[in-house]
Amino acid sequence: MTLHERVEQALDTIRPYLETDGGNVSVEEITPENVVKLKLLGACANCAMSIMTFKAGLEQAIKKAVPEIVSVEAINLTDVDDPNATTPY
């Protein structure tokens, strides 16, 4: 099984929870340095909880299942301190 397939398999354990809330995630790239770059989709892209979802869910699931991954980044994650961050009401 390839590195990409293993990362996808780890994400598949979390996807049902994301989909319940109208979101999802896609693997955009795995760099030669074993950094996974994810794109948050749907409701996850601008949800105020997305940082927690990302850190506690996605990042942990990938690192646990694929220990050679050194870090996980979301290419479109809005930082909590960003003045342009959108918060759903």
C-alpha cells in the first residue's frame, strides 16, 4: 500500500464525522519530506471549529496510522486569530 493510500485510509476513519456536518477533506499533496497537505472542503472550509477538528482529528489520525508522516498542514485553514475569519452563526 502506498503512503498516499495509507493517509487516505486514515482519513476514511474521520470522514463520516465530517460528512455529517456537511464537510470533507482532500489530500492535495504529500511532499518528499513526508508532509501531508490537506484541503478542507464544504462546511469544514470556514467552520470556527475546523482548527480543533484538524488538530485533534485529522492530524492525529494520520500521524497515528502513518508514523513516517512528519507533519500535516491544511492549505486553506483559517487561523483563529485571523481578523478575516468567518464564524458560522
